[in-house]
Amino acid sequence: MIKLAALQSVKSKKKSRRLGRGPGSTKGKTSGRGHKGYKARSGSNASLGFEGGQMQLMWRIPKLKGFKRPNKPSVKIFNVADLGKLAQDGKINKDILIASDKIKKTDLVKILGNGEITEKLQITADFFSNSAKEKIEKAGGEITVNNKLNDRQGKQA
């Protein structure tokens, strides 16, 4: 229950000071704007980015040209030496690499020929270097190129 003696008066907000109402108001005459100058004038407001006549920052920075694809597929590189560790049942493909968190679904896979391979593997990837192809086939493995980009380039040529 509310008691009459416990009531408090409403805390009032501090009243804003009125400007330019004579010298007794503490904000008379120039109203806190100083003497003369651009900022003392009525209706004045420096435009966004204005730096007093100096060359503006947005003009000093060179213009960016071109366009960047936001969803550009990145090519992940694997060497022949790494393939033995990644293989499951003698196979390597995108699904196996995605499951082992080596690549994302949108990534492309390229196999390079750094290192040696002794196992007989069935490898499916988007790109192969010439040395990687030779080493895999020499070890008795199979190569499958699985890439829409290659198909598209073939049709254009």
C-alpha cells in the first residue's frame, strides 16, 4: 500500500538554458558561438567531409575500380604427398574432403605434384597439375576431373 508520507516529488529535468537573452542570462550576446567566423553565422553548417579548404579525405583516396565477386569459389590445394593420409577405402573426392573439414562445399580442389605417392588411389578433383597426373597414374591410380568450369571453357573454344 502506498503511504502518503512516502511519496516523493517528481524529479524534474534540468531546464535548458535560453540563448541570446541579454548579458544576465550567461549565454547572451554571441550565445556561445564566439566572435565572427563561419560557425557564428546563421544557417551555416559545414558540409560533410569539409576540411577547411584542404583536399578532402574522400578525394585523396584513390577510386576503387572493378568488381569483386562475393561468392567467388576458392581453389584449395592438396599435394600428392598428402593424399595418402586423406584417402578412405582408396578413394578421395569432394565429399570425403568436406567430411574431414578440409574444404567447404563451394571450394574447388586442385591436386599438385609435390611429394611422392605409393598407394593406388581413385582421385576425383577439379584440377590436376601435369606432374600430379603422372605420379598418380604411375602408382596405378585413377584420375577423374570433375569441374563445371572446364566444361564451360571447352564449349566456348
